[in-house]
Amino acid sequence: MESNNQLFALNRLLYIYKSIGIAVTLLCLMLGILCLKLSYKKPIVVIESGDHSTFYQGTQKDIELSENNIKNFVEKFIVLYSNWDDFKPEAVVKNMEPFLTEGLKEYLSSNLKNRKEKEFLGKKIQQNVSGISVQINKDSIVAIYDVVLRVDNIPLVVPTQLSLQIVKGTQTEWNPMGLYVNNITIHEGK
């Protein structure tokens, strides 16, 4: 008789576990369907300025890279690379990281550290850029601009030419166009 009670208790326990398993499976299925439905929903974009909010219905589509988009990307890259109030190579590379390939990141990091140790020798350095002009053709992307370098508050203007190699990669939150700089060549004083 006692074995019947044990079998009955075991059977009831299995029925409870089966019911819980079915309920969890149905919940997961409903959450999966909800996630799929929300992934196809058009996003709402809210732009706030002061005490005024503007709402837009967004669309999901691939970003087409026009010449203006590439020029804006190059200008942003130059500003991140060349504008700083206190020269800290780690901070410069960290700011540019979302736009660099791994190989270029390592190269720039060592190059900027080397430049700080050998060229600037502990002096107070500030740098800004102005007059950025980007020229794009089939073979290359070239930017011409002036670097205003302040060494111990003495300004030096250095005409600079930067050639870039840009590759298309994964789009991220920090790099929505998915453009990455793979190689740069800098000519200063030209």
C-alpha cells in the first residue's frame, strides 16, 4: 500500500513538473514572438532641445554612403586625432577607437607614445585643427588642413596632408556608418 502512495506522489510530482514545463515553454514562445514583432516595429526618434521635444517616426534601412557622408566621417576622424588640450596618447586612441581597425589602433598607440617621449619632452602641448578640406577620388581620400600646435603657449601653424584608407565594417552604436580607418599617411609641413 505504501508503494502505491509513493507511486501516486511521484506521479503527481511528475504532473506538476510537466505543467510547469509546458507553461515555461508557452511563455518563452510568446516572448519570442513578441521580440520578433518588436524588432520589425519602426523606431520612434525623440530630439530634445531645452524644453522642446520633437518626435519622428524612424525607418530601418541601410545607410547609403555618399561622398558627403565620407567627408563628414574624415573630418570627425581628423578632429578626434588632432584636437587636444593636453597630449595623452592613451586618451587620443581611446576617443578614436570606434573608427579604427585593430592593427591601426596598435600602430597609432605606439606612434603617439613615441612622439610624446621624443618630440615633446615633457613640454605643455595643445593642438587644434582648422581649414579641413577633404578630397575624394576613386583611388584615395586626402585631407588638407592646418594644425595649430601650441608648445608652452607658443603657436606654430603646420600645414598637413593626411591620406586615409577606409574600409567598410560592422555598424555599431558608436560607428553607425560602419566605416573604419585602416591606414593613414601624414605629411606635415607641405
